[in-house]
Amino acid sequence: MQIAIDMMGGDYAPEQACKGLISFLKEFDDCMLHLVGDKELIEFHLGEFSTHHCIKYIPTSQTIEMNEHPIKAMKEKQDSSLVVGFRLLAQGVADIFISAGNTGVMLIGATQIIKSIEGVLRPSIPTPVPQIDGSFSIMLDVGINADCKPDHLNQFGILGSVFAHYIYNIEQPRVALLNIGEEEGKGNLLSQAAYQLLKENKQIHFIGNIEGRDLLENKADVIITDGFTGNIVLKFAESLYDTIRTKRNIQDEFLDRFNHKIYAAVPVLGINKPVLVAHGVSDEASFLGMFKMARKMLETKMNDRLIASFALP
């Protein structure tokens, strides 16, 4: 398993990435880790682990900052850790690419360099949704597809089901459409048309509509929506956590599960090779989590399963 890591991505690079890497190497030694970035700086933070047999350095001389324009930065900084990382993935040197860097560059690289699986109309990004019983659902899309057609939402059901099955170990994921009512026929024209497609889709276990009030009640494993709505829900959840936990200093174990820092990374689903996008404020625990997710995605051959799901009969 060949994992390429942008060591210069994130607000605390490369220190936190190195700490997460050390924790990962203490548990696993079956992956080759291609560390892309400033070799001397990475070696300094890795200390005695800098010579570990699972590590290979890919030195780069440039870094794309979080506030840079994605397309302009990619053209002007060909020797940046982000661009080189995507090059390793495209050339087959790496099996998966991870970064906590510039999100715009990550999405452009995923969709324009790696490109969509044949048959996939729109790649999608899911997000975990904590459930009241301690489990998780996933919701997609949450931002990269603000304008969707019914066919897009139908395919999100397939993408989400495969991810939930192989990463969350859910045997037959329940798929629901986020809507303003439970009954069939509810919602806008997009929701009504998407409902019919999802209902007829034999590749998924569609259970119908789900309302916003039921998002945390473990009524579905995969929640389908367009990126416009999904991003609003996601940002509201983040702001709710910040308001109650941080500003009001109210402590609650369930509420803490809405802290985005505890979630490692999210994949771009529907592209030819796996890419994991992490939050810029990722810390040691976040990086450890994303390395574990990368390993599990490769171990379960999840991307191959996605490709097979869209293969013509």
C-alpha cells in the first residue's frame, strides 16, 4: 500500500503531520509512506523515526498556502507538495493521496487531474453525521455540487452506500433523501424527481425521505442532498458546536462529537484514484485518523468497488 502525504499542508505543518505519522508507524508497518515536502524539516520533526523503513522522501521546494488562488498556484508552483503529490498519484507511484492543505487545489486536482470514474456524473464529498445512539451516518454532498440534477443525487446514493459499507462496515446501508416531509411527493421538483430514481435504483437500499429533525435519530446510514443544502447543514452544525461548547462553555459528551477536529478527513468519492481532504487545523490525532482511513480504503479496495459499481453491464 503506497500512501502519498502532503507534509506541508495544514496550519501546523509539518509538525502535527509528523506526530500523527509517528503514532501510525507504532501501529502499522505494512504501508510505504511517500512524504512530500521539505525533507530537512520533516526529518527534524520525525526525529528517530526519520529513518523508518516505511518512509520514502519526495523533496519539494515550494508550498501552496491556504489563501492562494488554486488554479494560479498550481500553474506557478509545479514543485509544490500538493502538485507533486497529485503527480505521484496520477503516475501510479502512490495508491492514495492525503492533504490538509489548500482545499481548492485538492478539489481541482481530484476532479481535473485524477478525474471522475467513467459513468460518474459528479464526484461528491461526504461528511460524518453523529447519531444520538453513538453511531454515525454520512451525508453527501456537502459543498462541491451546489447545483444538482436528479441523476446526480441518484448516483450519490451509490457512492455513499459503497463508502458506508466498506469504511463503516454497514452490511446494507439505509439510504434516505433529505426533504421537507417524509411522504413521497414532498419537496421541490429536484427532490421529487430524485426520489423516483432512488426508489428504482436496485444498487441501493432506499428507505424514502428523511426530515431535518431526524438527522441525528439514526433513521438512515446515508443521507442524500445537494451540495448547497448539505453545506448549509454542515456549517450550521459547526456553528452550533462553537456557540454552545466554546462561547457558552457548556460541556456535553454528545455535543463534543460535533467538533470537526476529531474527524480525520473526507474522501472525494467518484474519482479514479482515492484522495483524502483534511481540515486545515488538523492535529496529531486528526492525522493519525486520516492515515488509518487511507489504509482502510486501500485494504478494502474501496475505490475499485466504486469503479465496479459504475461499470457498464
